[in-house]
Amino acid sequence: MALLQGSGMTPLQALRAATGAAADFLGRPELGTMRRGAAADLVCVRGNPLEHIEAEPAIVWTECAGTLLEPAALLAEARRVR
């Protein structure tokens, strides 16, 4: 998202481009939004990415298919399957 903002987008435009707009482009209305019936993978970050887009790398946890995953666990799994 920092690259999108670097190209001239506001933080809100970058967040929308990376979520809802991307889902719309792919024809996947169940993605990219937080509402009942949507796919509910979430990323919790420290800080407010609308105020500081650099908050994006400060990931606290990720929720995927109902399972909370911590960054260290995700990195360990990525290294394992590499």
C-alpha cells in the first residue's frame, strides 16, 4: 500500500485499492469488505494506516478461516514450506 500511496494515492485510496476495489476487479464480491456473509480474513496492525501507511508492516495478528495467526507463526510456516 505504501507503493500505491507513493504513486499519489491517499492512504484511504490505497487501502480501498488493495481491498474492495481489487475484489471488484476480480469479480469476487465476498472479498475485500467487512460485512455479514463476506469472507472474513483480517489483518490487525499497530497504528492507523489511514494516518501512517507505514503501520501496515506492524502486523499484530492475522485471522484466516477463523484461526488467529501471529506473524512469527506465519513466517515459520512460510520458511518450512519454502
